[in-house]
Amino acid sequence: MPVRYVIRLPEPAAARGSEPSLSFTANGYEAFAEQLQDALRSPALFERWRQMQPEPDEVDPALGATDPQATVEGRREDMSVYLTATTSLPGEILRHRLRLLAGSRWELRDVR
């Protein structure tokens, strides 16, 4: 059953993870939504991260789960970007992908 997550990027320009090759490159809300949606639908971001680990083969493969039906919509409100992600992936996986993409520069505002 899909869950709807509302994520706020209070400072979109600062919403970058610690590893530039894994981080958001987006500037506008539509690009942020597109990049997060791709990170949920495709294993590419997870695989790049996994290969950077000291023992890639020891990484729990469950963290690489994807949801080909995931959708993410973005909007700009005041100076923030809001992303509404609808996915069947567990919250742990969503949070992991967001930490890779945005570091700690995001807030989970609502879950339904």
C-alpha cells in the first residue's frame, strides 16, 4: 500500500548530500521532484553509493529496493521546496535516499 510523504527543503540551494556525486543537482522544484522520483524508481543512486562502501558486497541488498510506480510532485512555497512522494517503499529507504541526495537539509512534514 503506497504511503504519501511530504518533505520540505527549507533551503533548496543547501539541500546537498556530503558526497557531490550522489547529491541533488537540482535548483528548481520540478528538478528536485524528478531527481527524488528517479532515486525511488531506479537502483542507480543506491548502486553508486554501494560501490563507494568499503565492503560493497556486505551492504544489505534490501536497501536497494525500488518502486517503479513511485511518484514525486514538487512545489515552491515561500522560499522552500515541498516534495510529495507517494511510494510503497519503507520509510527507512526513503530517508536513506534523501540523506544521500540532500544530507540533513530536509524535513519530513507529513506521512499518510
